[in-house]
Amino acid sequence: MRHTFVVLFVLLLAPLTGTSAAPVVETTAGTVRGMDEDGVSVFRGIPYAAPPVGELRWRPAQPAEGWTGTKDAPRDATTFGTVCPQALRPGYNAADLADRPMGEDCLTLNV
């Protein structure tokens, strides 16, 4: 009984101490590791379709190629994906996107 109480206490205390591990989930394409942001699990830049290049340009989206990843070595999902190529709107400049490059491998989602 004492062991159960200690485990329960540690599980309840972990969110308060900031020592909780990064969230890891299994998707149909592979395992991803996100991050905890103010108590919310966040996953960024997860591919949902193959890059629309070459034969795939101007065609319906094709499934994303899976990746190898395990609970011990998941795909990193802590940064935003590539921004779709586009002309910048008036008032914006390239420096606004300096940490988020543009590219055709841009079919990703954030959860």
C-alpha cells in the first residue's frame, strides 16, 4: 500500500516540478516526440503528405512516407515545418521568417 501511495504522489507532483518527460506518441507513420508547453502536449512539423515535387506536383496529395522511430528514438516534433513558398505580403519581410525557411516539403501539421 505504501508503494502505491509513493508512486501516486510522484505522478501528481511531476507536473508541478517541471520534470515530466517530453510526450512521445505512436502515429501510423512512426513515433514522434513533442514537448510540454504550459501543461499541454505540443507536436509540430509532422508530415501528413509526401512533398509535392516532381511527379507529385499539381496532383492530389500522396501519403507521407513513414519513418523509423521507436519510443527510445522518436522523430523530433518540436519545431515548425517548412513554410510553403509564397510571396510575402506587404509589410512583411524575409527577416520575419528567418527561423522558418520556405520550401516545397511543407505539408506538415501541428497538434
